[in-house]
Amino acid sequence: MQKKHVAIIDIGSSKVTAVVGERGVNKTFIIKSKYSFDYDGFSDGVFFDELKLKKELFSLAGYLLKGTYGKIDKVYVGVPGDFTKVFIRDGQLSFSKKKKITDEDVDALFDSAFVMSSTKHTLINRSAIVYELDDFRRLANPVGANSEILSGKLSFIVCSNYFIDIVKQTLLNAGFSAVECVSSALAQALYLVEAETRDRIAIIADIGYITSTFSIIQGDGILFQKAFNFGGGYITAGLVERFAVDFDVAERLKRKVNLSAICSGGSFDVLDGENGEYYPINDVKDSVKKSLDILCENLAIAFEESGYVIPDYVPLFITGGGITYLRGAKAHVSNRLGMAVEVLGPKVPLMDKPIESTVLSLLDLALEQNK
């Protein structure tokens, strides 16, 4: 029997990536094709260059639709946190007598708890934090259980119609018969974090190149989400300002630094091999740390705004391509926030880097929905 393959598109803050893949053994993936292009990105829920993005998406769709892996009618698009909002609602259904809970009952619970009334947003995901029955049992999945009452704490994610009008409409015009927008943050939570960990509570900071998304997760849903302007590009910009160098020089400089290395005075220098210039390592580290302090300030604000008291044993998971490659960044963030920090990436051989987190999370979600 031929394996099912799916297409996904990840809209990152500096790059758009499209992948066609199918399921491998032990929940791994077989990548049939992969295309990507750099673009100007977005900030505060607005793309910097809408026309260029549409043009590139149209070309990308052409590659996907004309591939040699067979016909593709549908594509899944990951929506960054900048373009989404999360709503938490409590819902409850009462039945005339004890009955076996069905999928239809679960759908009715969600329908009764949230009605989309905004003309600026569209509902793209809904999932449960937890369900509860009449005997106060709390379940991750109530289907098949017997109860007179079905209640739940439910999470709803909406996407700005601005994003849909630009990305989804462009892909439909390019030839796809169906385009499904899904929350990138939710896809990451469900794929990267074990169900046992999510049932307690989990926190993910997806640090990109220009923007980042902070999410508090429980069960199969997002409790709280906040996007803010910070990423690896901000660290590079700090080095540009500090040393008055070109951006590409600063980028190479950033990737050579090790914040955990013990240095004294000016005995260690960072060499940029392109122009033979030396930069004092302590000055470079100081600039990088100041940029990371801005990240920590944004994370602290997100924790405070969430209103949730996070237990001490819960770590902050960081993923994405913004800072996870930066040696010593995890320890610096941990010290500043006063909590454990762990780098989170896909548990897939040869594709286990955090920069692959969103792409593989979206691919897993699409494959799960197309079993």
C-alpha cells in the first residue's frame, strides 16, 4: 500500500519553508522534497513586504504542485504566534441520563463554549486542556466514558484574517484546492512535549530570528500565549552597533562566541577570518549578554501577564533557531530567570536540531490528521 504524503509550509520570521513528507518507522519522517526562501519577515502581526511574500509563495506552490511524488491537493500552513490569539473557555453539557460519550458530544461541547464573532479573526484550532465527568474524573479523552455531564476547560486559537487573506488566498490562487491554517505553537506543543509532561504544565519559548512566541501548555491545549519582538537577529544587530561592522561580519562573530568560557582581560580574541580583524572576546560576550537580557525581560513580562503560578520543578523549554545554537545562552537565561532551562528539539535522528522544530511539528500534525 502506498504511503500517504502531505505538504506543509512553515512561515518563519526570516524564512519560509515547504516540505513534502510521509511517515517513516517509529514516528520518524521520510522527506520527499524541501524548498525554502529567505524573506523580510514580520513584526507585530504585519509582513514587511507583502507583495514579495505573495510572489515567493506562488512560486513555492508551483514547486509543490509539480513535484514527482504524486498529486497534492492540500497544504497545511503554520501560523506564527504574531498572527494568533488564544481564548480559554469553560464548557458543559448535561444529558437526560447517563450515556456513553461520543465524538459528536465532544464537538457539541466545543460548539457551545465558543462562538466566533470577530470579523478580524478566524478560528483555526480548538483543543482541550482537560475534560471532566459527573464523578469528577478528569480525562484527556472522554470518548467512550459513561457520564450524565461532560465539562471541559477548552482552548481556542484564532488567526488574523490579514494573515489568511495574504497567505491562504495566495496559495489557493496558485492552485491548491485546500489550505488549512494551524497554530505553529500548538503543533510544537503536541509533537515536542510528551503527553505526561503536558498534563502537568509545560512552557515553550520558540525563539526565532526576528520574533519569538511564549506559550504555556496544559493537556492538549495552550493556556496562554504571547508573541514579542526578539530573536537571533537582535543579537547580531547589537554587535553591529557595538563594533560598527557589517551585518554578515556580526553574524559570524556571534556564532563564534562561547558565553560559558572563562576569559581574563584581553587574552582571548575572536577573529573574523574575512577581513583579519580581531574583536575583544569580553566585549563580544558583553554585547551578546545584554541582548539576551532583553529576551529575559520579555520572558519575565510574559510570565507575569499570564497570571499562572508555575511550579519550581517546571523548566522553560527553548526551541527554534534564534539562540539554541549559541553556546552558553541557555545557562545565561537560566541564571537571569532563576529557573531551569532546557533546549527542546525533535527526537528524530539527523533532524534533531531545534531549528527543525516547527517544520517537523507541522509535518507530524498533518500526518496525524491524514492517517
